[in-house]
Amino acid sequence: MSKCFQTFFALLFFFYGFEALSKSTSTTKLQTKRFAELPAKLEIYKKAVLATYDLKLLPNLKSLEQEAQAVDNKSVQAEALLLVALLKHRYGDYRESLTLNQAALDIAMELQDPGLLIKVYLSIVGLEVSLERFKQANEKMQKIDLLMAQLPAVSRLKAKINLWKSRIYFHQGSYLQALYVLDSEINKSNANKDVFVELLIEKAKVKLRLGEHIEAQDLLVQIAHYNIGNQYQYTQLIIKVLQAKVYLQAGLFVKAILTAQDALKSTFHTRFLEQQAELQHTLASSFAQIQDYQWAHLYLKRFAFTQKALDLQKRNNKLLQLEAKFDFEQQKQQLTLLEKENAIKQQQIMQQKQAIENTALTQQRIILIVVLLFTFLFFMYWRWQSKRTLNILEQQVAERTQELALRNKQLQTLSYTDSLTTSFNRHFLFTHIDEYLPQGNFSESTIMCLIDIDNFKQINDSYGHSAGDVVLKSFVKVLKSTIRQNDVVIRWGGEEFLLIMPNISRKAAAEILERIRVNIEEYDFTANNERISVTASFGFTPIPLVHDKSILDWEQTIELADFCLYLAKNGGRNAWVGATGLVDHEPFDAKSILRDTRALITQRKLKAISNREDIIKSL
């Protein structure tokens, strides 16, 4: 009987084991199949992105990236990230594009794949060129040159690399160097069709910039014969832009107008802003040539508006710091010019002094010939006159030195001040932040508060950007009239401000913020004789977050305040929210606080206050 049971259980075990093994084998085969299908799917999406640059492709690309991550196909995952970064770049989201490129770079570094690393670096080079950061772009190209040594002697990536080298030369104004690189690559003819067309297009751009429109026209004909009826939408647009410029340089102004207007129909989208600006400028120039100044003025205005949109697109992606750095360098150049001017003045004074001494020597020789006594008396007179002249010159030098010191002080003030609102800027914050932080003894707190004007874009859209500037100025005026004397207002970016309140308790800070909120809501903002309703949202955090403990640095404190600002905006605006401290017995580090802020507030481990309790309760 026992043998029968043993046989039965053995059969049962064998049956279930076989079934589990079959399921495992089936799962492995399915994953292998999915792994093998991913590269083909990637190529399909890559062609779709290059053809349309359509944001509707983003969900598909993110799905592909997640699918590649699930089956551990890191190469496809990295290239999917590069395609998403390319779309973000095309639409002006440089910050997100840089983040995605960095994620792809981490994967490529992990794989140690030279070809993939080159693709990532080329993507970053494109971003740097758009931001006109040519030094950083050249640094990446040097890394690419080192990686090229690890690739086979014949590699299609080399054509792409030389294409970007020529683009960097072109944007830096080195047209002959760009032409040399392009000719050397075109003559090899080993690039694929798409890259070869890009090389011809880039060469046509250089020829146009050099004024050689006949050669540029020949290149456009060559492109049409080489790739007729098969260009991507973006490539077709670039060819039309170049064709319109060729007609303009050739004096065929009507053809230039018709071609540019036809191309302009397909550019009403943020992904083609640069081409839209080029076409509008071409149209303005063409209409001016045929003396139709009304249309020329219209397209010139549209060109200026589009160019301004491009500039704002770059600045709004956290490039305010770069802009401030540029302004500071400009001011340093002005200071250097003043120093050079002062050196020239001093040299002139020395020359005058030398001339006076030479004259005195001549006078001495003449007087010595006449009579010794007269010479002595004249010499005494000359000594008196020299001292008097030197005193005047020394006084002039002292006045010039004082003037130079005053100009230096004015330049420093300009480098610390936002030109529109007269509040401080980020350069001031980075230079003087340590002066406002608690030093050693944490018995006192410094409040970091981010303030954002609600619906500011609607104000600009409804009343115009000049009205928006008036609102910003009045907004800062209300802030300064409400805060304490030792508090600091810093323009953080656009309509966002950073308020630093040193040596203040959390309760006192909340009272001040409530007064600011009410004053802004009740203030009579007017522009162009129209009243504008303005409110603001606030998010603040003390530093240190916990008494006698330094957990977050000042940058992390601002990041936490930014989350509180998000809660205030999301909770209906015209409100303030503050994260005021941790429960003392809960040990947390900075990373976990910033990552799990919402959960910590919900669990009452991170104390939060607001002028509207419903915001805190809704978490």
C-alpha cells in the first residue's frame, strides 16, 4: 500500500515539475524573441522621428525604452533615450534633453561601447551648438576623436562626426574650414544616403554664406537628383529655405518670395522656429528689394518676434545663470578698458613731466650762458613752477583714481542687480549666500521662500509683455514694502522670486508671508490704464530644518521650498505652504527627505503649515 502512495506522489511531483519547467522555457523564449525584435522596432521609430519630429511619438519611445529595460537590452534603451532627447531638443526643452542625454551616456559608459558613446556625445554636441556653447562642443568632439581610434577603419559614424565638425566651424564663422571638412567627406562617398544628403545641405549653407549662390544651386540640384521624392519633412523644409536664399542672392526676388511663402506654410510649429525665422528674414529682404516696404516691414516684425521667441526658449531652460555670467564678463571687459584708459593717462602725464624737465634743462643751459645769478633765480622759479605743475597732475591722478573706484563700485552693483525689477539676481546669491545662513549656532533660522506670480503667462498673453514688465516691477515694490529691512529679494527666474529672511522664527515668517499675500491681492496693479488682478503663491522652508542639526544645505532647502510652492500652486494658488521641521526622533537624510516629501507630510513626520488647511489635509 505504501509503495502505491510513493509511486503516486512521485508521478505527481514529476507532472508539476515538468509543467513548471515548460512555463519557464516558454517565458525565456518569449523574452528572447522580444529582445531580438527591439532593434527593428527602434529603426522604425528612428525614421518616424527624423521624418516628422512629432511629439505624438513620445509615448511610443518611452514604451520602447521601458520594454528594452525590461529585457535588459541596454543598447536599445540608450538609443531610445537619445530619440526622446532629440524631440525635447527640437521643441526647446534643453534641460530635459540634457538629462536624457546624461542617462544615455551612463548606459553607454556601462556598456563601454565606443559606437554608442559617439552617438551620445554627438547628441550632446548638437545641444551645445544650439546653446552656442562652442567650447564645450569642441571638448566633446575631442572625446569623440579618441573613441574613433577604437572603431574599424571604415565607419559610417565618421561621416556624421565630420558633419558636426563642419557645423561647429560654420556657427563659429570658420566657413573655409567647414568647407574643407565637408569636401573631404563628400569625396569619400562612403556615407549612407541620409548623411550624404545632410553633407550636401551643409555645404550649400556654407556656399550661400560665402555668397557663391551658383555653386549652392548646383548642390541643391544634386540633392534633388540624389534623393528625389524621398526626403524627410524637415529635409524638404531646409532645402526650400536654401532655395529661397539662392533666389535672393541671384536677384530673382519674386521666385524667392514664392518659394519662401510656400515653405513658411509648413513651419507654424515650435519645432521649426529657426527655419521660420530664416524664411521671414528672406521674405523681408526680398520685398524690400522690389520696394514693397509694407510687406517687408510686416515680415521683418514677424522675424523679430520669432527670433525673440527663440531667445526666450533658450533662456527659460535655466540659462539665466549663463546670461548672468556673460553680463559679468562684459562688465569685466568694461573695467579692463577703464584700467587701460587710466594707464594711457598716466603715460601722458609722464610724457608731460619729461617734456617739462627737458624744457627746464634747456632753460638752465641758456641762463648759465647769460649770468650765474640770473640762472640761480630762474632755477628757483622753475622749481616752484614744477612743484605746482606736479601738484596739479597729482590732483588729477587722485581724481581719476577716485572716479575709477566709483565706476568699479557701480559695475559691481550692476552685476548683482536684475535690470528690470532692481531686485538682486542669482550672481548676488551665489556670492553672498553664506552671509545669510546660520553660522555654527543653529538657535536662529533663515527662511528660504520661493514666490511665484499666479497665471503670469495669461497676463502677458492678455495685456502684452510690457504690461507683464510693469506687473513685475510693482510686484517687487510690494514685496520690499512689506518685508523687513534685512530681508533680501532675489529674482530667481521669469516671474519667480526667492525671499531670504535671516534670523527669524517660523511663526514670524508665516505672518510676514500672509501680509505679503494679502498686500499683493489688494494692490492696484495697472498697466495701459487697465487694472490687472494679481495673486501669488509661496513655498518656504527654514534652514536648518531641525534645530541644532544641519541636514539640508541651502540648495536642498530651496528645492524643498520649491515642492511647497508646487503644493500651493496645485492647491488653488493665492496661498502659502511651508515645511517647518522634522519630528525630532525621526532620523532622515537629505536624499530621503527630498525624495519622499509628500509621504513624510502625510505621515506627520515632516511638519507643514499653510494659510489654507485644506491644502495640507488633501495630501
